[in-house]
Amino acid sequence: MPAGFPDFRLGSVLATSFTGTLSERHGTAVERIPTPRRLIDWLAVYGLDVDSCTPAQLALARELREAIHVAATAAACHESLPESAVQIINDRSIAGSPAAILTADGRRRWRLGSDSRIDDALSVIAADAVSIISGERGGKLALCASPTCRAAFFDTSQSRSRRWCDMNTCGNRQKKARFNAAQRKSAQAAT
């Protein structure tokens, strides 16, 4: 991955990992797909290989990302899904025609058409969003407990009680803040 860009925050759920390409939404936002090339790189990580991406296609991808974030946040809060977000997700879902194929080692891969590879990739992401927001998959949507993040994530832990979208970033940051506060309090009490 090119130097100068923030690392991707990867997860096991495609749709919520995609929303994670914009992180720290309630703090200093970090855009992880600022260029069409970066979107190509992110898609490749998830086996959605595309040859090219235009700025207009990047704009469609970001529109989908934000629609998924809004709808997943509403679902996690048990609120009505915003109609505009639902429409964008549905439009992107039906815009492509990807095909699921089975590999020799028993895995599912996506075959993207030659004419509309970005449309197909976004269709796969939108379909994944539909499956988690609609409750078709085992797990639950939750919001990151970090006040600067608040990312929607799909909790598949056994207890369904995860608090952080990513323990290595948000979770560790919050644990470190609590530790430092306790150290300051302990130092003040000792004086």
C-alpha cells in the first residue's frame, strides 16, 4: 500500500469494514480511501479486484459507505432506517451483477463482470449490508463505545457484548486513557 495513507482497518464483515474506511467520525475524521487508487487497493484486500476506478465511481462508493453507516447506526440503535440510506443501498445492490463462485478449496469468491467491475464490487458490499442490517446473519449491530469513533460494527462474539469496533485501536486507546487517569488520580492522592 502506498506510503502516506493511513492503514486500512480490516474486519471480518465486509459492509462494516467498508464503513471503517472513514474513521473517527466524531473526532478528527480519517479518510482511508481518499483516491480512486486507494479504493482499488481496499477492494483487492477483500477479493473484489477491479482494474480501474474513476473519481465519479469513488464518489458512488463513498455515498454507499455513508448510507451503510447511517442505516447500520439506526439499526444498532433500534431506530427506523432512513429512507434515503435504504434507497442508496438498494440502488447499489441492484446496479451490479456479480456472481458468487465456489473455489476448489470450498471458499466463496466473487466474479465481477468486465464492463462494470466497480458496480459489481459495490453491489457485493451493498448486499452484505442488507444481510447484516436485516438481521439475516448471526450477530448484532452495535456502536463503538469510543466517543470519537461511534462506528457501527457487527458483533459476532459469543456473548454479543463487544464494546469496541476494533480492540487494537479504539479499545486500546480507551484502556490507555483509563489507565492514565487512574495513574494521575493515584499520584494526586499520594501528594
